[in-house]
Amino acid sequence: MIGISDSLIYQEKRMADQKRKAEQFRALHIPGKPLVLFNIWDPGSAKAIAASGAEAIATGSWSVANANGFADGERIPLAFAIDNLRRIVGATDLPVTIDLESGYGDAPEVVGETIALAIDAGAVGCNLEDSFPADGKLRATVDQADRIRRARQMADAANIRFFINARTDVFFQRPAEQHDAAMVVEAMERAHAYAEAGADGLFAPGLADIGLIARLVKESSLPLNIMVGDATPPVRVLAEHGVARVSHGPRPYLVAMKALEEAARAANA
């Protein structure tokens, strides 16, 4: 039977390990030498990616939702997502960051509670979007900054250097061929506000033009995260232009499911 003192010792060791992983994860964000994250969706996929030599584990909300029969956009229950996170953390010794979409609530206090749940489950970082899950429209910058500020306060209260990757969906508002300098300016205004509120990184999915990416890197005080898409430059090129983090989003899940389908088709031929 485990006594109270044993339980306290276990909790202290667990927290010390989580703090170490948080520092380790933060140090991996190096402009010009990007952290490459092959996003996963469950403990099994986490183990596979860890075995590949990955430096960190990152969930992808779309993949987690689809793997469990839900649509993306916070349709998967938060309790389910947190339980899935807890099992992923338990399956690997690597730092784990979770895609929390828009934080499962509009009010800063609710977002703070979501962050607290993720930290309690063992995460060392998260993505936090500035768009509404229902329609993808952008939140007001000041509102998103308030939500990030509350997330930062909750992380600090837990005494962990939790990495808040502030995702801006500016570049999802128009097709890639319509992206321009004005959109970079809008993204930068948001990035400055998010940094002041306590964000640690800037995530700009949808952006693929290397010239605009380079400008965003130059103008932002936060390390830039780019998501791989059909038109995204190779990681080598992104590195040359100062990107600090590259995410694969739903692509690993789609590749795995396609391989599974093809194997099943061959088995039944």
C-alpha cells in the first residue's frame, strides 16, 4: 500500500520530470534549425514517432478527432482529448505538446482551466488558435490576447515553463494565391499582442510563400512555426529563412490510413 509520503514523492518526481521536459522542449525552437513535428493522434502513433528518433511529440487535433470518430473543431469532448493526452504522455519519455484548438471556450477563464487540465495530464506545451471553431472567423486581437494571458497565468501558477504556441489563422481567411504583405502585417500585429500577453511561439498555418514567411520571421519576436502543405517549401528552405518549427498537421494520419487501406485491399485481393 502506497502511503501519503510515497505519493508526495511520486508527485514531486513527476513534476520535476515535466519541468525538465518543458525546458527541453523550449530549447528545441531554434530559428534556422527547426524542430520538425510529425503530428500523432494516440499512444501507438506516439511510440512509432518516438522510435524514429523524434525529439518531441505533438498531437494534431484533426487527426485525434478523426481517429476517434469525431469531426475537427472541438467536436471531440475535452475530457476525451485530455484522457488521450494523458495516455500519450505515459507512452513516451519525450516532451509532449497538445493541439488544444481554440481552448474549448471563449472566456479567458475557461481557456485557463483547459490549460490547467493539459498541464495536469503531463503536457509541456499547446497550440491555441485565434479563430472560432464554428466558422473559422478570427477573434478580435484583444480578446485572443486576454485568452493567452490567462493561459500564461495558469501555466505560471503551475510553476512550469509551458510553451504556448499562439496560432493565428489569418492565412486561412483567403486562398494561398491571395496571400500578400497586408496579411503579414495583420499577422504581425497579432503576434506582437500575443507575445506581450505571454505567448512563446507564433504558428501561421496556411502560409507557404517563402518571401512572406521570411518577412514574418524577420518581423516577429516569437519563433515561427509553419505547417507542411502541398505548396510549402522543403524544410531545408524553411530553415534557411529562419523558421524554428515545422508541423506536419493531419498529413501523417492521412498517410497511415492510406497505407492501411492499401494493405487491406491487397490482403483481400
